[in-house]
Amino acid sequence: MIFWRAPVALVFMAVYAVFWTPRADAQSVKTAVLQGLDKVTARISTIQVPIGEGVKFGTLVVTARTCSKRPPEDTPETTAFLEIVDDRPGELPRLVFSGWMFASSPALSAMEHAVYDVWVIDCKIAAGSGESGNE
């Protein structure tokens, strides 16, 4: 029964939105760092997705709309809003995931796909922003 997951996820997202609002010093970044698992070959790949651009991973096209992480002195959390489209040859592209993913709780808002798993690892700050490339 999959139906019980939706209300639980909605309640968590509502609580998250109320109690965790991004602070002014939260770091907005330019690249989302994800990991993807190809369940057929059992290979794990690191995927770097620039914000607003689509990156291919197998038959998936992963687009990160935003990615942020809390400052080091706060409780660690990295969040990303992702859109994932399954673009198989000979078929119409199909949206398989659109929503927030949390690095601390990957199963909370997981993408369900028969061949691939994708989850958030980190966010990187763009070079030239005055900070190191990876935090």
C-alpha cells in the first residue's frame, strides 16, 4: 500500500516549511552533487548538475532547480529541488520525479524507478564566488 506515504510526506513537508525557513546566511549554490545507482549494472555514479541545466544519467534527464545547504555551525542539511524525466528512445518523455530531496533523509522523498535510484549528496559553490569549490 503506497497510499499511506503521501500523507506522511505532506505532513513532514508542512512541518519542515514552518520550522525550517532558510536563513539569510544559508548558502545558495550553483551545482547539486547527486549520486545515482544503475540497478542493472550495480554501478554508482556521482552526478554534478548545474542549477537550471539538465544532465543525462542513463535514460534519465536530471534538472536541479535549486540546491542549498546550511552553514557549518548549524545542524547539517543539504536540500535540492529536482525534476527528473525518463527520456527513453522511441517513447514520449515522462516526468518520474519532481520535488525536494534531503541528504539527511534520502528515503523521505525518494524517486521510485525500476532501473535507477538518485539521491542528493552535497551542493557546490561556484568558482569565483570567493569560497572554496566544495563545502
